[in-house]
Amino acid sequence: MINQIISKLNDGGPFFTYPMVIMLIIILVLFVRGLLLKREDEKTIRLLISLGWFTLAWAFLGHTIGLITAFDSVGAHGELAPRYLARGLKIALLNLLMGAILFLTARLSIIILILVQKKK
């Protein structure tokens, strides 16, 4: 299972996917910190909002690079064949998927922190 995850991270372009793994860890740490230290909820929520949007922008950058790679490969070979598109499209789609998951994780964390804050 771990080998499959590492393989997918490498398929998505390590330059984009490994920083997103680090951002996921940071998002989860901020969420737990926000739950435990209720006095700093506003700062934590602002950080989660910023990180969520940053991960989405980072994912779109990886998506764009993946598409450029795919189209460069097609242009270099002069024909539109799946094998020429596969690597670039894999980079593009894996980055978008991972970015969307991180964005939703950050947003869900924000919602939970706001709900906990309202109960105080």
C-alpha cells in the first residue's frame, strides 16, 4: 500500500506532489492545534484558508505543467497517440486530484473549527 502511494506521488511529479504531502501534514497539525488551543482559533482559521487556496493554486500549476508536457510530447512525435499523452496527463490529473483533496481537507477543518468555536 505504501509502495503504491509513493508510486503515485512519483507519477504526479515529485516537484509538485511531495510539497503537497508536506502541506497536508501542516493542515492536519493546524487543525489539531486549533482544536486543542481554542484561544487562537482566528489565526488558525486564517492560516488554513491561506494554505487551502495555496494548495489549490499549486495543484493547478502542476496541472498546467503536466498538460504542457503532454502537448510537447505530441508535438515532438508529430502524432496524437495515447502513449505520448499518458505521462503528461497523469501528472496533470494526479496534481489536480491531490490539490482538490487538500483543499477540501482544509475547508472541512475550517468548518469544524468554526462549529467548535460557536459552542464556546
